[in-house]
Amino acid sequence: MKLSTQIKPISYLKAHAAEIVRNMSEQREPLIITQNGEAKVVLQDIESYEQSQETMALLKILALGNRLIEAGKLEPAAGVIQRLRQHRSDR
């Protein structure tokens, strides 16, 4: 994907909004909107947005896990499983 082909001025967005929305879901490429020659916003289809949000959530979980590892806050899996089984059987 070449972002240079996906840069449009805000006047283009105003004049072609329905066409842009229709094409967004087909092309699944972001559209960069400029105002006064500067990039101001990025438009993207909802599926791409949701996918990027899920990816960011997973990356945050991985980063948290790495911080816990670095801090030495680890517990062997066998102990955790045993504790969970005990908790379940105590109910």
C-alpha cells in the first residue's frame, strides 16, 4: 500500500463522502485527509479499525507480561493449575 496515493484534501472528502465510505470497505486502506496542506486525520473502515484495536490490546498484554517477567513476578504453571483446581473443588 502506497500512502501517497491515499492522501486527499478535506474538500475531496466533503465532495465525495458517500463514494469514499463505499470504497473504504472494499479497499481496506486508510485515507489520509489534509487541511491547509497538513495531514489532520486518518479514515479507515471499521473492520481494519477493530483489527488494529485487537492487535494493540494483545501487544499491551504482552508488554505487561514482559514487565512481570522482568520484575521476577513469576509462578510455575503447575502451582497455578493446582491452586485453581483446589479452588474449584472447594466450591
